[in-house]
Amino acid sequence: MEEAIKKSELAFIKDLTRFATRPMTAQRDEMARGIWWYGTKYISIPLGGGNRACYVYRPDYENGLKKVVNDEFGDRDKWNQHLKDYKAFTREGSEIVKTAMNCEQKTLEECLVAYKKWVSLARDFGKIILAPFALELYLDPECRELLNKEFGDEADNAFNIICTPGKINEFQQMRLDIIASITNGQPTAKELTNKYFWYSEYSFIEPLLDEKHFDKEIKTISVEEAKQEQDKIFHDTEKNKTEFQSIRLKIKNERLLLLVDVIHEYVFLRTDRIDVWKKAQAQIRNVFLRIYREIIKKDTSRVWRPEMIPYFLNYEIMDFLADGIVPDFKDLTERLKQNYIC
């Protein structure tokens, strides 16, 4: 029996595939683990320097991505529903921003509501987080095959156009706003900070963008360079939009047309979905700061630090906000050193 268990464990380890290597906190791991992975097992191990390696069990992961493809992109009706669900995802993200903002003026119960909404975002919209990976693994190859049949030698060029964005994303809009500040004096560095502070968010602990960052950007770029960058953003976006429509009008195969629409839209959505996520996540820091300020009043026997709160587990945050239960200090200290496996 013991030998059979060992073989089973070895087979499991052999089929693990590295999904990402990132700076992580326990809360970031909880978020990743909370994503609805369609039954896929998720494992995170420390690498040192604050980085962790995140693995998924490949057979389950690939089957989960197949389910995403079938359920979300199987036909035109499913794709239209997916776009509606994406709008719901953005609404939920915006609601978290509103709920978590200004937690200092809110009750702990209101902070708990904001945090629960945050936890639900990963669970309820896992398909949106996983969609680009499903496209790369399954839809991109199918699209290329059908393009070869319709476009022949022009298929590769057509695919490149399909995979080029035709919309301005948040990063480009931030650059345009910085350019406007350089050329017109508005918005100010403070206004840019209020609008884009969240952009550097990843794991709850990295510095967010501040006025110094935007002051430096404004002072570093010349007016001429700013105008050139602005022209390029607008020119490339319009060019990409026109070229995509030209390709789309030539397509006769309905299945190919669907694939082209999905892949092209997700060139934009794959970054937009992360921006929606980061805006909400940056505001959840307010909940963590509130927890820190409450916990140092409740437990004066130990030295609590703000950077410890992102190493709480989900249930510990909920228990503290709901009932004032303070997590085990020793466990948190070990997690802070990355001495845990998720």
C-alpha cells in the first residue's frame, strides 16, 4: 500500500506544470487558490527573495481550459453571454472599489462586506481570469489552421493583425494623460496619482504610484517626444482597427469569424481584466490598513506591523472583522518569511 501511495505521489508531481513565478504574499496566494480553476489543483512554494513558484496539475488544468473554451466560446451565443459576464465582472470590480474606499470612516462590518466581495470576485469570474490561457492553448491553433485554408500565404500576416489591439488600454491612456500634462499642464501630478496610483499593484506590498513618479515622468519627457508618442498611440490604434476590419470582411467561414472576434477582443481584455483586478485589489489595502489599526489597539503585547496583514489567510481576516479573533502571531511571522506551502 505504501509503495502504491509513493508511485501515485510521484505521478502527481511529474504532472505538475509551472504556471507562474511571482512576488507573492499569503493573500495573493489565497486569491490565486480562490480562482475557480475548474477542479485544477494549485500549489505555491517559496523560491526566496519574496518570490514563489505557482504550479497547477496539468491534466486537470488542460481539461479545465477545454471547459472554458466549450462553455464560453463554443458558439456565437456563448460568446455574447461571455461579453455580458465580462461587463458584470467590471461592475463587481467597481463596486469593490467603492465599498473598500475610505474604510477609516466605515464600520468593521462594512469592511467585511468589501472583503467578501473581493474573495467572491476570484471565485465567480475565474473563467475570465483563465480565458487568455484557454485561447492560447486551444483557439489560437484552430484559428491559424482555418486562416491557412482561407488566406494561404497571407495567413500569418492576418493572424498578426488579429492579435494586434484596436482599442486604447489603461496603460496607454495613462501615457496619454501624462502627455497631456506635459503639453497642456493638465492633469497635474496629483490628479494623475489619484487616477492611476493602482497601476503598480500586484501582491499588496509593493509601492503604489505616487506624485514623485508622475513628476519624474512629466519632467523627463520633452514636449516633442510627448507629441510623437501621442501620435504613435493614436495612429497605431486606428491602423490596427482598420486592418482588422479589412481582414474580418474577407472571412467566409462562420467558425473562423467567431474565433477571430474572440481572439481579437481578448487582445484588449487580457490586459483590461488585470486592470479591473488591480483597481479593486489596491483598494483592499484600505481594509488591511483598518485591520492593522484595530489589531494594535486590541493586542498590545506584541509588535504588529502593517506588512503582516497581507499574510493573513482569508478566514483569519473574516474572523477578525466579524468577531475580533486575532490570528496566531507565530504562524504569521513564519508566513512573513515565506515559510509556507499553499
